Amino acid sequence: MTRIKILALFLVLAHSFYAQTTVYRDTIPVYESNTKLLMPWAGGINFSSFTSIDLNADGKNDIVGYDKIGGSGGRLRAYLNVGSPGVSRYLHSYTYQQQFPAVNDWALFFDYNNDGKADLFTYTTGGIKVFRNTSVGSALSFALASHSLTSDYNPTGTPNVSNLYCNSVALPGIGDIDQDGDLDVLSYSVFGTRIEYHKNMSMELYGHADSLVFDMVDDCWGDINENNCQVDLNVCPFMKKYQALTTDSVRKVLHSGSCIMCLDRDGDGDQELVMGDISCSNVFFVENEGSSTNAHIGDTTIMFPNYPVRSSTNVIRLNSFPCTFHLDVDNDGQKDLIASPNAISGAENYQSVWYYKNASSTATVNFVFQKKNFLQEDMMEFGEGAYPVLFDANGDGKKDLIVGNLGYYTVNTNKSKLAYYKNIGSAASPSFSLVTRDYQSLSSYNIFSMAPTFGDLDNDGDQDLIIGDMNGELHYFENTAGFGNAAVFSNHVGKYQNIDVGTFAYPQLFDVDNNGTLDLVVGSQNGKLDFRKNIGTPSAPSFTTQTAFFGGVDVRQSGWSTGFSIPYMYRDAGVTRLLVGSEMGNIYLYNNIDGNLTGSFNRVDTTLFHINEGPRCAPFYEDITNDGKRDLFLGNYAGGLAFFNSTNVNGVGIEELFKEENIAVYPNPASDKITIAIKDNTYAEIQIRCYDVLGKVVYETTTFNKISQIDVSAFSKGIYFIQLQSKDDRSMRSVTKKVVVQ
């Protein structure tokens, strides 16, 4: 490689910023019932677990929820505590939630090493992964502490060390079970319905709590068996030694998923449990009548939290797999109770966070029901799915917000509706106020999954409505109001023009071929786009199939059979572009559309804006602030919305977050280790690559830490180039530093 080529390569590396539309997370005021929402664009909550962590080092515990959302995985959501003593008040914090490590299936925060900072426990294949909280002040950071926790399953004999088992749908019980100062783990066995007690031996071995060394000391903790939505007592009161999984395994039933929450209900020093099961709608409370070192459950009830009274008033009962979480919600020093479903479907969605205040003034608990929509009451929440569009519903010349959904949970099913938020702001400073969750009572047509699009199909000056449904079909509603009047939709036509795209239709009316008539582009569950050209007239449309694989667009993840493509086509300066939401939550960008309607579009990006708000994201990209620049509304399967304010009218912008003067690489020259120090107010995942002069990667890592080291002692002497890339909520930036190894 010539010196000129080498120089050219690293000039590219040094300046290869991610050029694309730049958007900034922003907020527009939103009102419901004449009350301004605290965090309207927080993205919704479906099926979430909740634990506490002080994210910004202000001395108050914030809340982090892990929302399972849908089949493509979950999302961590961060809520900063801005309340006062006795008052619960939280604000969504996108910045902090971007700083967590990648997690799978579930996530809980507990301080295992007693340093005052909550650490992260999450699922790994067949077990539990742990990240240690390494934050300094409000600079949040984590380091991997254990790829997979292990436990000695035969601590009194020949060691049998294996992964501490936990499955992907379970939530283990984490707490100081024996009151010795370190965190222990309760989890269900691989095959059975009994609870294993994994004792943390850190205090016994080292005299401090900062190790994660476990012995499985009891394979029938509490002497109970939980299965088929009941708890059996006195199952194994004398068995306190692990038995090998031999003949006993044959009669055990595979336990597909349960959650365990530890609490000391009566303040006597031992732990009671609240358990949920994937096949049940109630939780099970079990009362520990033993001790902290020898648990024995003597009583159980599903009438929780009304124990020992056993009243059915406000008992925890969710349609599927309720789990509970013990944390101080209202800053009064007493841990309260949160209940939420741990299932990914068939459960409460827009009222899925039940809050019970601990009204006790002693060490005992007294949980008093408060509400079913904790946190959700402060955000726009549409149950499952959110499909936003802007439409002047009342004819006042301002764009209002209409949001369709998959449905609000109602008696074992979902009811789909269109929500209508009136724009009560000005043309340049919009704000929205909820008028109704069932716009024009369209739910009476029993359309399941309502994805709306508007356009003047009969050439009478007002915009008509088309709704896509779960069956892949379309519904037409004529707007009979006339130009300038508040819309009135009637004359419903189901199975509109016999259009059927399979399962789940996400339509958009758009003049694709720019001939003056509105065509139809329809996304679906299969991840592709269906293009129906309008061969009719402006007042009498007739849609005919052009292709079911429009532009070669396919947003399915590799190996997946579904993609949930949700299109938004737009035209700027005469150039047509296409955004497509996906099942994985990524936004795809395509161009090369004009004059190429029968060919394959150019896929510009698969992670546009570096935004991922969750699965089945639904983009709507239109100027709402009247500044000539498009803004982004984004719905997701959790039933919420996010809003981003664009910064460039043509959708092209480059901004450098990483600045040369904020990055130090030393010593240089080096012979042992090179330190990389980043002085930057943002905090995001950083990718570090080291190249030799031929462009070969000789070192690569990703980190959240602001100070990193590279061991170069084994490197050959010569010149190397260290490239750093930082991805924040706006864009990805890159800086390259030249170093000499001698």
C-alpha cells in the first residue's frame, strides 16, 4: 500500500462522521383532562419490571423499568425522581437509559457489593449476568462483573459448580435472605416447581459483600411447591440437602416461568415471598414462619396485598403473569409495592402499572391501593401499538394529532380506537389536548388494529380516511363535511377494493408516481411493501396491484419471518424518499425512487437517526412547528410516542460531537500501555479500534468508560491509528489519533 493510499484511508477514518438527517429529542406540551402531562413523549409502558437506582447521584432513588414490549425484545426505560418527601413525581430520561449495557429478557437493579450504587442483574443463556455499577457522580457507567453466576450444587461434598439457573421468562428473588450482609438468590430449579436457595458465601469467605460466590444450600426453600396456580405447603420440611437430578427429575414438571419478590412483611428479620406464574392471574403470598436461616412457609394466600385480613378488595389480579416489585415510590422512606404483568401479550397494557402505597409507620407493611396507571398517567398511552398521523380534524388550519393502535386491553381482549388530540397551540408552537380516545366512535366498527391514513380520494376538498386492520385489509370512510369544516366520517366500506396484504395492514396514501392522484403503499407483517397504483380519476380512485415487493424493501431481521413494515413516503425539493418502521424498532431510509418504481430502491440506512424506540415503530415525518423543517413522530408497540425536532430541511446534516481537543491519548510514543481519556459531557457507548499502517484492525473493543487502556506491549514497533466512535442520541461521530509504538 502506498503512502498516499494509507494517508487517504486514515483521512476517511478521521472524518467519516455518520452523515444523515439530524434530529433532536424534544417535547411538545400535551394536555389530558385539562392537566399538562409531565412526560407525554415517554414512549408508553406495556409489561414491565421496576427497580430503583440513583441515576444522577442526587441522593434520591430513580426508577428503571424493563419493558418486555413485544416479541423482538425489551427496552430499559429510565425515570428520574423529581418528587419531594411523600410525593411521587418522575420524568422520563432518555439520556440515562441510553447509558445502560445491552440486556436481554429481564433486568433488575440491586447493590450487591454495598457501595451504595445499584448494580444490574439481567438474563444470560440459562442464568444470570451481572454488571457492576462503576459510576462516578452523575456519570453513569457499568462494567461486567459476571458473564454468568455460578453456584456449587453440592457444597457439602464433591463440588458441583454450574450456572445458577434462571430462565428467560422468570424473575429471580434477589435479597439478603439470611441477613448476613450479602445478596442471595432464590430461583426455581431447572425442572421443578420448588425454589432453590443460593446462598452468597462472600461474607463467610472474605468478610465483605463484594463477591458473587454461591452455594446451593437448599433445593426446597420454605418447604413449598408452586405449580398449577397454587402453593402446596410442607412438601419437604426435612429435606435440606440437595438431591441429584435423577429419578426425582422424572416426576417434576418443567416450570416455564415465575417471578419471585422478597420482602420482610412483619419486620421479624426473615423473608416472605410474593410470586407470580406465567399461567396465572393472581400472585401468591407466602408467610415465612421459620427464620432467616431456616425458612418454613406456614401460610399462603392469593388475597394479596390484603394479608392477613384476606380481603378481596383491590387484590392483585392481572389477566396474565402478574409480578410485584418492592421500592419506595413516594420518597417517604417506606418501600411501596408495584404490580405489572410479565407477559408480552394478552394482558393489561394502558393500565398495567398498579401502585400500592406502604402506609405503615413501622417495620411491617400496609399496602394501600392508589392507581392502576402509575407513570402511565403522565404520558400519552395507547395500550398496545401507536400509529401517529397529523390531520386537521376540526378545520381550523392547524394540524391535529390522530393516533391509532392495536388496542386498549378490555376483558381478555384488545379494543382498537383512534385517539384525537386537538392542536391548541399556534402554528409555530403547537400543543395538543386530548379530545377523545375514540374519535368519531370508530371503534363501533370493530376494526382490530387501526392504522390510519388521510387523503382526498373523492376530490371534494376534504380528506377522507383509510384504516388498515389486522387481517391485512383496508376500510374506507368518506369525509362528508366539505372543505374547511370539522371532519365527519361516514359511508364505511370494509374490505376496500378487495385489497388484502396478508396480516396487519399499515397504509399510506401518497402520490407515488407524481401524476396528481393518490396511490396506496401498504406495509404488513411480512416486512415488505405493497404498491397499489391509482388508475382511476381524482374523484373516483381505482387501485390496482403493481407489486407486492415495492422497491425491493424488506425490513425483516435476518432469520425472521416477520418484519412489520410501516411506511412513510415524503417528497422534499422534488425528491422522493421513504422511511420504513420495522419490528425491531429500526427506521430504514430509502431513496432512488423517482423514475424507478419497478426497480429496487437504494437503502441508505437501516438505523436512521440511531433511534430505536421499540418494536413495530411507526414513523410520521412532517413539519409541525411551521419552520420549514420536518419533525419526526414515532409510535411503538408499547403504546406510546416519541417526538423529535428536525434540524435540517433537506434531511442532510453532519455534526461533530467528538472533538479533537476533548480526547487525550498518552503516552505517545508508548511501549507498554496507551491510555485514552475522553472529556465529554455526553455519555454513550464508545467503539475503539486500533489499525496498523496497512489498515488491519489489531485491537477492538466497546466500552461505556471515559478512560480506557490498550496494552501495546506485544505490538510490533511502528505507527498505529486509534479510531474512536461515539454513538449518542443524535448521531455517530469519529476521531482518529496517530500513535507510535516503540
